[in-house]
Amino acid sequence: MEKYLINPNQKISTINKDIYGHFAEHLGRCIYDGIFVGKESKIPNVNGMRKDVVAALKEMGIPVLRWPGGCFADEYHWKDGIGPAENRKKMINTHWGGVVEDNSFGTHEYFELCRQLGCDTYINGNVGSGTVAEMSEWVEYMTFDGVSPMAQLRRENGQDKPWKVKYFGVGNESWGCGGNMDPEYYGDLYKRYNTYVRNYDGCEKIKRVACGPNGDDYHWTKEVMEKVKHKADCIALHYYTVVGDNWENKGSATEFNTNEYYRAVCKAYKMEELIRNHLAVMDAVNPQRWVQLIIDEWGTWYDVEPGTNPGFLYQQNTMRDAMVAALTLNIFNKHADRVMMANIAQTVNVLQSVILTDAEKMVLTPTYHVFKMYKDHQNNTLVGSYITSDDIECKDIKRSCPQLIESASIDENGTICSTVANVSATKSAKIKCQIADSKVKSITASIISGDIHDKNDFDNNNVVAIQEFNDYRKLSDGFTATIPPCAVVKFIIER
Ligand code: AHR
């Protein structure tokens, strides 16, 4: 029997709802087809946005959406995407499949999407191929309420009042597709570009995001932190779970053996080490901890589905992805005191999506159900918790991961939300949970579980879903439960 301790008296920090954020790039069928079909489409839409997708994302509790990239951000010239759609410039999306980008989804459409979703905004600016003036004018266009050339242009394009930009990213992957820069050079550029990202009177202070490291590049974090510590609110780590040995052979999203399943969970668990180590580097440079960590790209990355455009990064999603999401979100929760936001890549039809579409059809992936299950954690207070379990060893990649990974939070009424992931492919886990200084009144529980290969697809879209969970027994100060293999269980505990 594994021991699970929850201490509601140990209040650690608010779990920023933005930890449950998403990312939508002009890449493959994420924006076009997946979200935006245009007003004339036969697919039911409101101002061009798919009704089914918007409703599903709202139901899931999407708190914030990052746009327009990714690598695309450093090639995006925002003025090409405003004004009458028929006059907008067409360009080649060189990063992603070499297809024509007609700019029919631009700034106004993005804010309309976020309005429909009821979510916050995160715009990523262009440092790689854009100018300081261009970035500065974009911020003026979006956020200035007074008399100015860009505010006037916005009004001419039909938007009188400015929008709210919550986060603004100064470049993306500036160590790679965003300009192949060294950290010192990027740090200087960040300071220059950021100077002209103005906070206009009356608009809420924009949170500035500096480009952070690729995985375990601690040197990048140190050097960039030295330059930006007085000027950035957060620094953005990117880390993808790639099961194969290299980028040429990433492995199939659906056809894998048990070892490849464990490689995924053990590689995903590396997030814990990355967060701890990057925070240590950041704290050494900035002991006052002004700068927070965000992870604005994360998730699984496999070879594309056979027969699809390799530049579109379209992949299926199984219970393996659900377990990666469940364990990663528990890790983010546990670092809620320093992790301000995270954005899974990417919302629809790209990489570890929560939604797949095929013309008018839509499928909610196993990952979708994990985000929906975890939404109770959003804005709750993280509390102390600890669970025992054996480690799962992945000898060929010399990594391991605990069999059980949990987190616990409380809402303003003291109700506990606890999510426990059992990543074993074969072994169930008996747990005994004790809640400090508490009398348990009632418990409700739900589960997402299945074979590691289970998935939802267009012919069979309800194989993986959230189900009621009954295999637990309430105790006066906790509960016992048996968590099946490859499962995540949520306990809502009234005290
Ligand atoms: O999410 C796909 C790509 O991965 C993004 O465009 C880029 O930032 C990263 O390399």
C-alpha cells in the first residue's frame, strides 16, 4: 500500500490558471481548418471561428492562447494581416510546408477568437526578421486608446477600443529558428526591442516574455538572465518529449511497444529536473526572483501520421499522451510558486493536440480529457502533498520516473482537488491517503484510463473519456483507493 499525504495547512501558492494554457501557430491545420474556416464556410461558425472547436475549448477551460508562433512568429509581419481580407498580402510559410499563407487570420481575428473563448492573450513578436519599429507599432495598434497613427489605423479597420495584451513574447527560439543567435546577442536585442514595447496609460502592464532555453541549455538561461533580469517578467523554456533517438526518427504516435511507452513517460518526467535546474540558475542570477519561468512549448512530438504533409506536424494522440499530460501538469502544479504559465503545443491538429478535425468532424483527444479533468486546479491554492511509489526504470535512456505522480490543491471553500497519475502500463497501485487535520465529509472521483494504445478517432470518438471512479473507500481522515494502470484519477474531497 502506497502512502499519500495531503497537508491542506501547508498553502504554497496560487496555481496560476495560465499553467493550463495553449498554443496555436500558423502551422499545418491548426489555425486554418482547425479553428478558423472563414465566414463563408459550410462548417458552422461565428465570424469564421468553428463553433464546435470553440465550444469544446471553452468547456475544457482554456485560460490563455499563445499566437502566432512558434517559428512562424519570427517571419510574421503583422501589417500583412489587417484590413480587408481580399487586400491582404499572401506569403509563403517557409517553415511549415512551404504553403501559401493568405493572412486571412490576423490580429483582429485572433482577438475575436480569444473573445469567443473567454481566454487571455499572449502575442509573440518578431525579433528574427522584424524591426523594432514594427514591433513597437504592433503594440501601439493593439493597446493604445489615444490619438496616434496606429490607433487610428485600428479604428479604420473596425476596432475602436484597444484590446488587452496580457503577455508579449520578444522573439521565439532565438537560439534556433528565431535567428540562430548567441544568448549574449539575444539578451542585448531583447533589451532594445523590449524598450519599445510600451505600456500605454490606462492599459494593464504587459507581461514581457524573454526567449528562454532549449531543454537543458543552462548556459542560455544564465546569459540571458544576466541581460534581462531587470526587464523581463518571465523567461520561456521549450521542451518536447521525443520518444525516438533523434529528430529523424521520432517514432509513431500510435504504433509503439511498452518500452517506447516508458521512454515517453520517463522523457516527459525530465520536465521536473529541467524546471528545478533552470530555476536554480535563474535564482543565482536573480535571488530576488523577479523573473518567473514559463514553459510556452511542451508536449509529445512524433513522426507525422503516414500520408500527411511532413511540414504540418499532424499526429494522433493516445493514452500515452494522456499520461504525459497528466504527469506534466502535476509537475507544473507542484512548481506553481515559480511557474507562471505553460502552453501545450499545439491546440488543434498539430503535435500533442487536444482536438483533431477532419472537415466538419471533430475528435477530442485523450489529452483533451486530461486538461478538462484538471481544470479544477486552475486558480486553486497548491498545498503540500507527497506520495510513495517505486520508480519505473528506462534503462536504455538511463532515465526513471516514479510510478505515481500527484498534486493537490484547495479552493476558497477548503475543498481539495487531488490528481494522481499511475504511469505503469501493467500494475495497479493501492494507495492510502491521509489528510492532515481534516474530517472528510464526502468524496467524488473520476478517471481517465485504458490500454496505452487507446485513442479516439473519427470513426470511434469516445474510446477514451472521463468516467466516474468508484474503486475507493472513504476514511474519517482520508481514503484508500486502487488506481488502475495507465490511469489518472481525480478526487474531489469535501471536508
Ligand atoms: O511547435 C512547433 C515548433 O516547435 C515551433 O514553431 C517552434 O517554436 C518549435 O521548434
